[in-house]
Amino acid sequence: MSYKEALQHTIFKIISKSAKELQLDTYVIGGFVRDYILKRGTHKDIDIVAIGSGIKLAKQVSKNLPNDPKVQVFKTYGTAMLKFEDLEIEFVGARKESYSEDSRNPIVENGSLEDDQNRRDFTINALALSLGENDFGELLDPFNGVADLKNKIIRTPLNPDITYSDDPLRMLRAIRFATQLGFEIEKESLNAITRNNERIKIITKERIVTELNKILESEQPSVGFILLEKTGLLKHILPELIALKGIDEVEGQRHKDNFYHTLEVVDNISKHTDNLWLRWAALLHDIGKAPTKKFSKKVGWTFHGHEFEGSKMVYHLFKRLKMPLNDKMKFVQKMVFMSSRPIVLAQDDITDSAVRRLVFDAGDYVDDLMTLCEADITTKNPKRFKKYHNNFKIVRKKIIEVEERDHVRNFQPPVSGEEIMKTFNLKPSREIGIIKEAIKEAILEGDIPNEFDAAYKLMIEKGEKLGLKKHEKR
Ligand code: ATP
């Protein structure tokens, strides 16, 4: 079968010509071919396999391209990369791999195209198109990868136990591809992942997180997390989520299964945002529920303080997974910490002051927080579902009204500490804090508007109550 039409970009003609000059059999392989057949749009990373030196081929291609683009050589891996237009093209010599127990880095020898296809993770990733002059565009599909693409199946070319044990990262890749593409992992493969799940321990945290992020960025991330749980991988990666699994019952009172609830929330939020960190917040918003869970006869199941506990856990989780401990983490912490605030609001009559406090505390992230809370509505009772959503609509409207009037988002006190010091001839002292706090509280409560004159007047009153005297020479 010929796929010439997949190779219309001039780059393929140039690679083909360069390969001919060096007398190397050469192929496009992997994601580019897969995504072409799936009509997923053009894959911008192109993998080229040469039967011989990939590095030499890359250099030859560069010579044949206008302005000789720089060839980046990775000697240890025997690969080379160059960029052309918006494409990143990676060159590698065909290889045969053998693995040892404790590492996912194989011993590598030169090999044939077949050896190279054997070392690929999945049949759908082992598809190759020839760049030879005489068979340009010819498909080489030794494992029926095209049939697996049609039937939406993830399958390893060789024995799955060996494939996954050799490089356990492939277990996560299988689940990631299943999630991204909406494919099923073939049963034997799924069983092999379950048998080998412990081996995930030899994979670096960074690589694990890359795959988790790709799962979270998919249309329906729950598919991936359910597979991670089913295969036993999740307990090694995110035990905090496993701790949310299950329903306890005491004296006829049950709480919901917070694991499946969480996955619903993640799917819900994914319909409304592509922000990876907001999706992480959805995934982690209830992790504090496991350590705070209590039952009492009077009130049944409670999770008091789970938001605070959860936000602390976010830090430990990010640290363990070597994720960035920066503003992204702080954002996730803030979302988790505040995750119940709008819900409480939406249950009662909504007062302006409660909305002002919410906007004040959430700052720029108030919209993200509302998106999270809306996603958190997973009740199966249609009446309640509608009621909560309507209430949130009201909260959103109020947020806009209150913000237009009072400007409390990124609140700057209308009277500064310096002004207070000058007015009462004070050195830095406790009183300044007390006065500032009183002004802020009065604004949030709605007792005074967020304006200088009103705040100044309150400052004088408050100062006098504290026994301070207005400095005459102002
Ligand atoms: P995407 O870009 O969507 O992640 P891709 O298939 O291009 O998809 P890459 O990680 O760029 O993914 O890998 C390129 C090719 O290299 C794959 O298609 C596969 O053939 C092979 N490959 C990548 N990682 C592995 C692995 N761990 N084991 C075996 N083969 C792999």
C-alpha cells in the first residue's frame, strides 16, 4: 500500500535525495505515520530511521536544505535533530535493543528496519513509510498496525510482558495513548501492565509527570485515571487519589466515593478549560478528604478542614513528583484551599459582603475558582443540579457587579500605612496594622465604600479610639 500523499512536504523529497546520495535505506516512522492515517492533523515531530548512521543522514539533509540548518547531535543516543520551517526532524540509525533489569536504558546495536520496528512500543507506532526512490511512500506494517488503528486498539509488537518490563514507561504511554485517542488497550497488554505495575518505580518522576500531564490534557482524562487505577499503577504514582476510593457506611449513613467524584469533576472542568493547572486543581481538590474524614452520630460524615489539609498535601505531592514548586503550584494550592468557598455562597442567600470577600481572597483567580466549583457539581438529582448552577450564575453576576463598584480584586488599601503614620506621627507599630485591618474589614463588609475620603474618616475615628492624636502639622 502506498501513502505517497502523506509525503508531499518538500522535506521528504530532500531526505529521500540525501539518503540516495549516502546509499541509505530510509523511512519515516512512528507518530507522523500514525497521525496521518488517523487524520489527526500534521504531526510536527517527524522521526526518520536510516539503516546506517542517522547522524550522517541528518548532516547530508542539512547540506541539501536552503541555509544549512543547524544539526543538533546527541552522541550518546546516536541521534540527530534539525529544524525546518515548523517541523522538528529527528534522525536515528535503525537499532536493535536489549535491556537489563534495573534500567530503562537499553544496550543498543545497529539493526535492520525490522529490528527497529520490533523495539517500538505499539503496533500503531511501528508503522513506517519508505523514502526510497523506487518505493517512495510504501507502507511497512509488519504487525498490522493499520488494522489496530482502524479497530482502535493499543497492542505491543512483541510479548507485552517483555515490552513493559523492558521499559516500564511504555505502561504509562499505553494508557496515555488510550486516553488521547479513545483507544482500548488489548486485554493481554492490560494484564501485562497490571503484572508489571511495580516496575514503574524505575521511571524518573519527570517522565511520569509528562505522561500524567498528557492524560490530563486529553478530552476525557477520567479514561486514563480509571486505567491507572485498574492496573495498579496509580497507587505508585498518586496514592492520595487511591485513598479517596470507596464508600464507608456507618449506621446506614454513607458518603460518596470521592475518587470517582473527583474524576467526574476533572472531566467536567475539561469541557470548560484547557488550563493544565486548573485541571490539576480539579484532580487534587478533594485529596484532603481522606485524612480528615470522621463520623459522628450527630452530623454523620464530615471532612472538616479538608481544603486546608489538601492544600498542604499539594506541596508534598508536587515535591515528591519533582513538579515545579513555583507559582503554578501556589495556584493549585489556592484553588484547593478555596474550593468550597463559592459552594457555601451558592447555598444561602448571596450577600454582597460575602461576594466581596470571595473576590478579595481569590484575586485574579476568581473566575478559575468559579469554573472549578461549577465542575464540582456532580449531583445526579436534576432539580438540585439546576438549582446549584443557577446559584452560581447569580454569584458570577454579583462578582461582576461588586467588582465594578468596589474594585476589591487585587485590593490596594485606599489609605496607606505611610498616610496613617504621618497623620498620627507614628513610627512603624502595631496600631498601623489595626487601623489598616479595620479599614479593609469595613470595605469588605460594605460599611464604607472603597474610597479615600471615607477611609480617611474611619482612620481618624479608629485612631482616636486607640488614643492616638492627630498630628497638627499636616
Ligand atoms: P506524540 O508526539 O503524540 O507523543 P509520538 O508517537 O510521536 O507521539 P514520541 O514520544 O515522539 O511519540 O515517540 C516517537 C516514536 O518513538 C513513537 O511513535 C514510537 O515508535 C517510538 N517510541 C517512543 N517512546 C518509546 C518507548 N518508550 N518505547 C518504544 N518506542 C518508543
